[in-house]
Amino acid sequence: MNLEYFIAKNIIKGDQRSKKFTKPVINISIIAITLGMIVMIVAVSIVSGFQKEIRNKVIGFGGHIQITNYDSQNTYEANPISKHQAFYPSIDTVPGIKHIQVFAMKAGIIKTDEEIYGVVVKGIGSDFDWGFFNEKIVAGKSFAVQDSVKGKEIMISNHIAQKMKLEVGDKMFVYFIQQNGQLRPKDFVISGIYQTDLEGFDDLFVLTDIAHIQKRNGWDENQVGGFEVLIDDFKDIDRLGDEVYNLIGYELHSTTIKEQNPDIFSWLRLQDYNVNIIIILMVVVAVINIVSALLILILERTNMIGILKAIGLPNWNVRKIFLYNATYLILKGLIFGNLIGIALCVLQKQFGLLTLPEESYYISVVPIDMSWTYILALNLGTLIVCVLMLIIPSMVITKISPVKAIRYD
């Protein structure tokens, strides 16, 4: 243990025992750093959870990447493409790509004795990944699609079920809108009801066997509206989007979910700016408080500084004593902040104590997504910034004269 560290350690003990003015300042600094770390951890976890939750819901309705005809953009009445493609289903062997599935969509109208309601019927195949919707089912269950048998099951949203007064097991008619404007009815049985709280999508989509879309469009069993590609990590979506685009050839077109829903993803990116502002404000508050504490410590220990300089200790060594002291206070605040911040996040994640209005935020409970990488980065960043900012005020020590400091009272 070096001399500077030993003296710094005893300064802390001495201040906690006897310094009536220094102790409140030290405590305020620790509290400020603690609160700052709590706010940063909670803010980052909430925004990350919010972005992930909304993103996953949007992806659940359309996959990460969609492959369609060039003339199929911005319309539900897509021209068909053959299911027999060089990339299907072997594209899932590309590193980062998890799954590929067929789909087709067609406009329709749900009609009951009392109500009518416009929807988009999404046809899915036997390769459909039910992972997302299985988590969102509030009544009933998902249905199996078999290539050899055309099923009559359909899944609707809770919003549509309530509006049309439908329940699981009920029979309902969907009138498909043909290109000539005529309506072709088809009866279905409700197998399940889902709820994602994503209003723009829950209001619109129902799921059924793709064979019904193929029949109403006059397609054969090998014609589909397009393909949905699911990837392992959303961070790779731009890179994999370019890879898929280059892989499918010139006759087809591919777009990422970000390109299809620019408004939603731009809105989600804006949340990062809010978090950055919060982090900057909290770090500034922590720096101001710890600098104040350091200056008070220097003021209270002017006599000691004079004695250390008088016995030949260099300025930098004396400065290190107070930097060690301040760093200890920073670490103490970070530890308390981490313990409380992580505990609050765990409680919210497990019990959902804080709720949100679904009509405004598309989710009913404040989401939490804790990343240990982000938490470690926050701690290291806060510690480094605070310590670096302490170097400047510690230069006050170099201006202290040993003779005047020893006489200082």
C-alpha cells in the first residue's frame, strides 16, 4: 500500500468521524452519484425494453425482411411469385438468418348479423413460425396449416373480437374483395384470439391458411404473395437486408421492416436522444457534486497539504491523495446506485408494478430490458468522466504555499 493511498484512506475515516462541514458535503455527493446511476440504469433499461417490445411486435406481423414482386409495394393485392426459388428454404443456412416462410395477403370484410368490419387477411403456410403469436394469444390457440388439407381456422385480434362480438369457436364469414369489385364469401371458425396492443396492426390483421388466398386470387398451390425472412439479431438487419437483396436476383425485390415502417422506427430512434440527454444531465450533476466535495476536502486539509509539501512530497503525489479520496466516494455512489437501480428493474420486470395507457404507448406495462454491457458502460463512463474532471480542480493544491498552509486555520 503506497503512502498516498494510506493517507487518503485515513482522510476518509477522519472526515466521517469528525469533520462536521465535510461530512454532509461528502454524503450529498454520494447521494447525487447514487441517484444519477439509478436514473441512468432505469432509463436505459426502460427505453431499451420499450424499443425491443415495439420492434418485436412490428416484426411479428411481417418478419425482418420481406421478399416480394417489384410491383407489390404498398399494396395488399400482390402479384404472385413462384414458391420454387433457389433461396427457399435454403436461405436459412446463411449466417444470421433464422427462418424463411411464405405468406400472401388479401383485403376482406368480416360480416356478422350486426356488424361489418374491414380487415387484411394474411395467409400463412405450414412453415409459419408461431413463436410471436403464441405469446400474444389471450383465448383459444393457434392452428396448424397442412399443405394437403385446407383448414377453416382463423385467428383474429382481441380488438376485432370485441368489436364484432366474437369468441373462440364462433363461426364467421369473411367476404374477400375481388379485383372486379365483387365479394366472395368464405366461412371460418375462430381458433384463437391474440392481443399485441399495437393498435394499427391489431385493428387490421387476421390469420388463416394461405390456400384460401390462393383460391380467391386464382393462384395455384405453388404461387405465393412473398416470403418473410427472420433473422437472429436485429442489429444485423441492414447488413442481412443487403445480403438478401443481392441473393434473390433481379426479378424480385426485398425490403426490411425498417423500410416498410419508417415512421415507427424513426420514433423509436428518437427515444435514444432522450436517454442520451438524461445520461449527460446525470453525469453533469455527479461531476458538479464530486468536484464540490473535492474542493471542500482540499480546503479542510490545507494544513495537511502544507505539511506534506514541507516534507518534500511532490504536488502530483499530494493531488493523488485527494483523487484517491474522491474516486472512493464515486465508487461508493456507483455501488449503491447499481444495487438500487438493478433491484428496481428486476422488480418491474418480474411484477409489472408500473403500467402505461395502451392507446398511447402500445404496451400495457413499462417494459424492462437490462443489458449488462450497457450497465458496465454506464459505470465505466461515469467513473472515467468524473475522475478526469477532478484533475482540473485538484490543481488548486499546486498553488498552496507550504508556509502559509501550515499557518492556515
